[in-house]
Amino acid sequence: MCGNNMSAPMPAVVPAARKATAAVIFLHGLGDTGHGWAEAFAGIRSSHIKYVCPHAPVMPVTLNMNMAMPSWFDIIGLSPDSEEDESGIKQAAENVKALIDQEVKNGIPSNRIILGGFSQGPINSANRDISVLQCHGACDNLVPLVFGSLTVEKLKSLVNPANVTFKIYEGMMHGSCPQVGVSEVVSRVTNLISPML
């Protein structure tokens, strides 16, 4: 997978214990890799689901004094009126589409592929009927709750608002934990893509 003309290593993959009939593609946050998320999913996975955790390419990030780090696209600022890296976001979306296309080629129907991500992990779809679960820590000091609220309103303008669920976790900062974030995702995924008989 390549992003913004910079290469990234092959995704970390947690194979299904049996035949994969569904897939989760989960994108990590800024400065991270897919390895930690793959490890988290490996500990609580469903036997019929393949988990694909790609790694963002390493690139300079304006927000972090142009330090090079794994990033899906450049982040110029954190205020709602900050300039956005539109071409980088489009490239990240193309990279995600390529991952979806690969899973379809592997025999998994597109309606049995779930996209997820943490923090910067981009999620993009032209399908208005998709279900969206957005979770946010009430005490997030990096991405304030108001940004999560703005995001959920934007999502509701892009997809069927009835399909958007916004969960706020009291006391949670900018992170995840098995009891909240990861298990919520696994539970939701398992309910959406139960095993095919």
C-alpha cells in the first residue's frame, strides 16, 4: 500500500481461525502502526473474521513540526478552520479502496467488509446506507469532544442519519482500552457480520 507517493509495509493481518467469510480493515492513528491493533484484535477475534491492520506511510506532518512519522495524510492544524490536506486524504481513501478490492478478490463480499479506525484513521464511503459507529472519550485532550460532535453531524449529512451511532465514554482520554473501544468494535462487527453458514 502506498500513500502520498511514499511506501508503507504490508498490513498486519490476523487471519480468521476458520474460513474467512468477513473482514475488518482497521486504520491506526497518527504516529502508530497496525501492529498494536492487530494484537488487540487477535486477543478477542471472531473465528470467521479476518482483521487487516495497514500501516500508514511515513511522511512529514506539519502539525508536528514537519517530523516524519506514520500518517495517512498531512495534518496542518487542529482548529475547525485549519487547511486540510485534500490530496492526501483522497490518496488515503484510494489506498483503503485498494484494500477493500483486495479482500473482494480474496472472496469476501463487499457487504461483509467493515472499515474502522482510531483518531486519524480515515473512513470514507459513497454508500449512504452504511452503518457508522463513532466513539469519543469525554476527556479527550488531543481531539476535544466538540470535534467529535462536529464530525458526527458531518457524517449524518453524508450517510443515513439513522445509521449513525455516537458513543461518548465518560472519563476516557485520547485512547482506547479493551473494555471500551476494542470490545465495542468487535461486538458491533460480530453483530453486523455473523458467520455465514
